[in-house]
Amino acid sequence: MFDIGFWEFALIGVITLIVVGPERMPAIAKTAGHYIGKAKRFVAKVQEDIGDEIEADKLKEHLNLEDKDANIIEIFDQTKESLNEIKRDVDQ
């Protein structure tokens, strides 16, 4: 998601420590961790929902193709029956 490495986090931590002080740092870290966890769960849920939708679309497309194949087979069968009827009529 973001390309933040160890040194970037360390720099952010040092600046935060200087700005807010050592007394409030643990509470801020806990709150930040809480919100980061929420964000990660939200992103994971969105990814899961998107994956489910893509899978559902693929399944619908597959079922539509099978329906089209079934319709083609029915058309072939009807055509064969019509040709057989025409042959019978011609033979009579």
C-alpha cells in the first residue's frame, strides 16, 4: 500500500516523541495502532468483497455460456427433427 520502511517509521517516532513528550507517547501509539488495525481490517474486507464480486461475475458468465450451449444443442435437435420430417414427406 505505502512504501514506508523502517527508517521512515523511526523518524516519525522520534519526531512524535519530541513533539508530544514521553508521557503521552504510549497513549498516542496505542490510539494510532487501534486506527491502523481498523484500516487494515477495512481494506481486507473491501478486497474480500471485490474478490467475491469478481468470482460471482465469472460464475454468471460461465452459466450464461452453458445456457447458450444448451440453446444451440436444442436448435440442432429441432433442426434434425425438421429435416427428418421433410425427408419423410419427400419419401411419401
